[in-house]
Amino acid sequence: MQYYISHYNKEPELNFPDEITVYDTTLRDGEQTPGVCFSPEEKLEIAKKLDEVKIKQIEAGFPIVSKKEQESVKAITSEGLNAQIISLSRTKKEDIDAALDCDVDGVITFMGTSDIHLEHKMHIGRQEALNTCMNAIEYAKDHGLFVAFSAEDATRTDLDFLKRIYNKAESYGADRVHIADTTGAITPQGITYLVKELKKDVNIDIALHCHNDFGLAVINSISGVLAGANGISTTVNGIGERAGNASLEEVIMSLKLLYGKDLGFKTKHIKELSELVSKASGLPVPYNKPVVGNNVFRHESGIHVDAVIEEPLCYEPYIPELVGQKRQLVLGKHSGCRAVRAKLNECDLDVSDDTLIEIVKKVKKSREEGTYINDDVFKEIVKSCNYKKE
């Protein structure tokens, strides 16, 4: 058995779309994390690993930003990956031309549509914004691109105007529209309502680009597709502006195991991908980060370890190998005899029951005094208990 999930998950009636596209924006929105700048080589390596995981669409960058950014995106499009390569562009002809020069398959063109964005950032009215967006969509479609139109700050945009601009985008040939929860300011119930309202009038694909300011990016994404959207934007390790974006690994594994929606990803490469992005970004993965954190499959508490030794799924919802992780039994203050005995077996050491008890006491004492019990420390403790290999 590879996983053991609550049987209550099967009780609610869920209506997922037949097809859900996960498009990853680690190389664009992830790189907008303050202080992060991927080299062209790092971008290509990450793109190749995303392709190995079987991501359908990779948002490779924002070509208009710089000449080197264009070179990075072009290197990815030249690699012959299976994924569709898309890039970001403002609603400007020069942005779309820069994307075309990179030979991308498509673009996400965007504009802030909320009144606060229009007034304080764009300094234009709704009609001018609508006209500008349609001109960009038309220009990109005329050049044979897949086109997604993203309403920035959509979750704080007037609903009637949002419907109007999405309907217009559809009439101009857009392939998909994006709901950008730019400040992470919507709830799962709110995104459910919004998607259902939009589905009454919008007849093309709807994708969700959720930020994590309140820790709701993943559940908002899942709630959105349950309401009828069929695209989710993610980043590896959930990196991105401020609190980041919906975490790729959390979205994939939640859909696969909790909701029974397997999208065909090669999940065994998830840990490798996480480590690659962490190294390139310089952002360490928190030890308690779901799916990819170092502590997710580590156990110390004696009560837990006893059960895990006999049946790991007592304290793990799925086996670590599913995501390229490994189980670890950690010795410390909470360790008991079974954990120490397991460690002794791992080190090919055998001791009497009396010596075992003595080792357990010294392990607890050493950890409480501030010493981390790695293999070398453990062997020294064993040696101090007058262990002699026969």
C-alpha cells in the first residue's frame, strides 16, 4: 500500500473538469521573489526538470525584461521539450514581439483590471483598458500564438467589468482567461462563487493564478477547479512575490491523493525539482514544508517510531518514495528502545537489552544537553556503553 487517505474524502460529490492544465511559473513569477535571479543555465536546467515531471505548460520568463532574459527563454524553446513554452507580456506590441523573437508557443498578456490598479497604477479608465487589452490579444493571435489573457487583481475587480473584459477577450480569440488573485485576498468560498459566476458567461478555459498571502493559494486553486476552472498556475516550493504562489508539489499531491485526480505527473522527481529550485534561488526549503520538507518523513517520538517501524502509514499519509523522499528515524529526547534498536540494526550493531536501555538514556541526555544525534555521535554513545563487537 503506497498511501492511506481518509475514507471521508469519498463522501462529497466532486465535479472536476475532465482536463486540468497545470502551468508552472517558477521561471517567471518565482523569479520575481525579491533577491532571486536565475542564470540562463539554471533556467534551462529547471525547465528540463519540469518537463521531466510532465508539466504541460512552462512559463519560461518575461522576455521584454532584458536581452539575457530573451536568451534564456530562447534557450528553453530551442531545447525541444514536450511542454508548451509560454512567456509573459504586457499589453504592448513590443512585449509580444520580444516573445515572438524567442519562438515561444504562446503568451500570457496581462493588465490590472481593478479600479485601484486602473486609477493608481495605469491611470486610465475601464474602456481604455479594455481597448488596449483587445489590441494586444488580436496582435498575438494574428502571429499564431496561444494567448491567455490575465486580469491582474481579478479578485478585487468589479464582476460586471470582469465578465465584460473576459467576454471581449474570448471574442478576440483568446484561448484562456486567467483569474489572478494578485494579493491572495480571496477565500475558497469566494473563488468558488467567482468562477461559477464567470462560467455563466465565459465559454473558454479559465485558469487560476493564486497568491499565498493568507496561506490559501493551494486550496483556492483546488476550489476554483472544482467550481469549473480548468487551469492552475504554480511555482516549485511555492516561491514568488511576498508569500509566494500555489505550491506545485502541494497542488499535484493534494489532487492526486486527497481528491483522486491523477494528472499523470512523474511525482518521483518532485524532491529533485524542489532541491534544484532551492539551490538556484538561494531560498532554503523550510523543514516543515509539505511534501518536500526534510522533516515530512522524519520521525523521533518513541510512540510514533514504534508504529512507523511496524507500519509507516500509521504516521504518514503516503510513502516517501512517491515524491522522491526517504524515511528517516531520528534519535533524540523522545526516542525509545525500538528506535534505538532500529538504529543499531542499521549500523550492524547488536547489544543486550540492558545495554540498550543504557544507550537510550544517554541518547536522551545528550540531546537535552544540545547535541544533535548523528551517526558519529550515536556510535560514540554506543562505544561509551562498553559495547564490544563480537
